[in-house]
Amino acid sequence: MKQGGLRLKNTKKKNSLFSLVTVVKNNEKFLEETIKSVLNQSFKDFEYIIIDGESDDNTLNIIKRYEDRIDYWVTQKDNGIYDAFNKGINLCNGDYIGIINSDDIYTKDALKIISDYISKYPSKDFIFGSVKKHWGVLHGFNPKKIYYSWGFYTSHSTGFFIKRESAKINGSYNLKYKYHADYDYFFRMIVKNKMQGIATKKDEITGIFRRGGFSSTISFWKLFKEELLIRLDNGQSIFLVLIIFIYKSIKNFKRFF
């Protein structure tokens, strides 16, 4: 295991408003753009943590290039992306936690936008920022849709910010799920723990989500199967899950082959 950053240099720093976490493995192509989007935020009250899964390309050299501005980084073997998320979150000291994947970027005023919402709505457990994708802007938050669709929020990367104390209550990402542990996390957050959130306005964009990513490399059937399992494991009605299965199977029939 190798590690570095300001924490290891005994640089004293008060707890920040935000803790931002990037997990990465072998992404030398886009990582530097991600790092720059964090470090160049107009709102500066944050700490930055990078968890690397023992990359064997130029990733580690890119991280070290910014070592004097990264609060903590570590490279060590993990059990997948959600295990790395858990490691990163456990290292956070800020009041709010944000996740930014190693191929996505924050807009320059992302943290400023979210900090304004924190000031206006201090009782909210989490905030979803609008996120730009290749086809348009994802915006809004409709928790009622979670019972039949995962399209109830904007994005896990660059668009999700949760109070650290609320994250402790909600627990870790469940490593039983390899592709959609974030869905399980959100289901527990909203349905089981009844946490309250809010979304920014459509034009208050906090991130740009790059096309592709981890889940895009997985077959539709594997993703769909895990989505249904998450619903069943969280106590949803078998009858409702069956309806979802039939509907999505018909709608996405060609994608099974």
C-alpha cells in the first residue's frame, strides 16, 4: 500500500464543509481532468480524497502530480468500485460527502451551488445537483418513483451530496451488489431510513457525466437482474417486482440478445 497527501504532512486543517471522493483504477485518460475540476472549484471549503485500486498505468503519477493539493490518496487492492467508495467515505471528515468518478467533472461553481442549498435547507439529509449528460440535462428529484423506476434522481457521480452524519446512519454500500449498489443505497436512504432531500434547479448544473463508465460495460441482463434483486432484498412486493420485470422485459426485449 502506498499513500500520500496533505494529511501525512501534518498539515493542520479544520473540518471542511465538503469531503469529495474519487475512486479510480487505470484511468490515465480522464483522471487529470477530474482532479482539475475539483481543485479549481470557486468554493474552496473542501477536502479531496482519492482511492486508487492499484492502477498499473500512469494514474498514480497523475495523482502524485497534485499531491500538495490533495488531502489524502491511497493505492491498494480493493474488491471493486463500491468497496473503494466505502473506503473513501470512511476517510471523510467534512460535513457533506460528494462522489465524483474518475471520468466525470464538476462545473466550476458546483460546490457554491450546493453550499447555497445547504444554507437554505440545513435540515435536508441530501441534495441532488443537476447533471449534464451527452443527450441533455438530468434534473429534479421524485422519491415516489423509486418504487417502480430508478430514474427518480440525477446522478450518483457529480450530482449527489449527503450529510456525513446521515451517511453514517444509512450505512455502507452493500458489496453483495456488483453493479448497482448505489440503487440499494438510495432505496435504504429514502424508503427504509426516510431521509429527506432536495434537488437544484435545472440550470444549476453541478457536474458533467461522461458517456460510458463502469455500468456501460455490463450486459443489460446482469444489470436488470441485480436491479430486481435489490428490490426484493429491500422488501418490495413480489407482485410489484413481477410487474416491473414483465414491463421492462417487453420494453427492452431486443437488449436481451
